[in-house]
Amino acid sequence: TGPGSANAIGGTFAALKTRGDWVDEMLLSPHVSMKMALGENPKQIHGQKNGPATRMSTAALIRSTLERAQEYDADRKREPPVPYEARYSALLPVLHREMPIHVHAHRADDIATALRIAREYKLRCTIVHGTQGHLLARHLRQAEVSVITGPCLLFPDKPELAGQSLETPAKLHRAGVKIAICTDHPEVPIQFLPLCAAMGVRGGLEMEEALCAITRYPAEIAGLEQRVGSLAKGLDADLVVTDRHPLDWLAKVKAVWIDGTQVTE
């Protein structure tokens, strides 16, 4: 969970479990990724507030902020150190490659911009949505950039979704790009995630690959594969039992375990 895509740089994503009385108990990782956004969302919202009103100015804002964060990183090591700046301090794990950026991008040109920025600043990068990602699959694979595809249940209600296709996850996977599937909750409610994975099967994914795209692969993209995402010795005992294949829309959840404790019957 984390910020949306209204800002060019939105803030840090955290990974939570859905069991606990408050967020401190639910936290799996406080620093999964730094959210950034390209395309229509930041352009439309900030263009009304004297902010970046074009794709070029959004990219320029991201680059200039990264430049200032690099300067801040150098200045804080000098004597006397510069005063603490939260906005730049939050970007230091990104610049040090300790935390990836997750870039909201639909169109191929926005994906290309994200790849260039990641290359220029030597950042770890994941594309979120990647509606036209199949057009740059070779470049994504070469840059070792993953794509979190979706949501596929939304009507293509803005121009940058014109290339929306159920085949995108399969095309990216066949090209050697690591994928995951999302619902972009709450745009599409999270309970429809298995349905979205099943739609990926309709678009050409193998059934087991589609299941991995909502379990193991997202855990790997988030850097949490040593805790969650698979059923293996030494990992957290997070289990869901269904009465038929979990991608079958008619399947019902029979039981759920989190950290080895059954939380539903």
C-alpha cells in the first residue's frame, strides 16, 4: 500500500499483512518502493496548480529532485552537515539502490522515460500498469525491469489506455519480463484479483504462471520472497484454501492462515 499517482514523486510504499490491531503489528516492510508517476495523472492534476503541466515538465521535476537529493546526500556528509530535509532523505535509499522506484506509466513513451531516468541515476525500477509495455518488451528485459500489469477490469476511459489488452501480461512474460498482476485497488476492488489473473489466462498466460503473477512474482518484485509468496519451508505460513482452483471465479475460500494462525474458518 502507498501513495497514488497524482504526484510526480508520491512517497514510499509499505507492505502490510491483513492481521493485527494496528499498523505497527501488520508491517512486513516499511520500504518496499518509492512511487513515481508519469503521463496524464500528474500532468492533469498539477497542471491546474502551477505544477508540471506536460510530460516533459513531469520528467524534468523528477530529474531535478533526484539531482537535489544527490547534492543533499553529499552535503550531509560534510561539516557542518546540512539541515535535515525529509523530501530528499526519503530518496536516499533509492539513490543507494536499497529501494526501487515504482513508476506509474501506461504509454510506451512514458515507459521509455522511466527507463531512461532509471538508467541515468542507476536506479532499480518497476513499471506499474505498463499498458503498452509489450511494445518495449526487449528493452524492459535488457534493463531487468519488472512490470506490474493491470487493472484489466477498467473501461479504457482515458487516451493512454487505448492500447489496453488482456494479452499484455502473456506477451511480456514470453519476452522474458518478470510480471505481476494488480487490480489497482480501490480502482478495482482487491477481491477481484483472482479474476484478473484468470483474464490473463484468457490472454495467453499459462494457468500456473497467472497464479504466480499474484503470489510468487509480486513477492519477488517487492523483495519479500524470503517471507511470503510461496509455500516453502522457512517462509511465513500464509495460506489460503479454496474449494477449487483459486482462479476459478466460482471458487470459495474455505480457510485462511496468517503467520501460521488460522484467522477464518
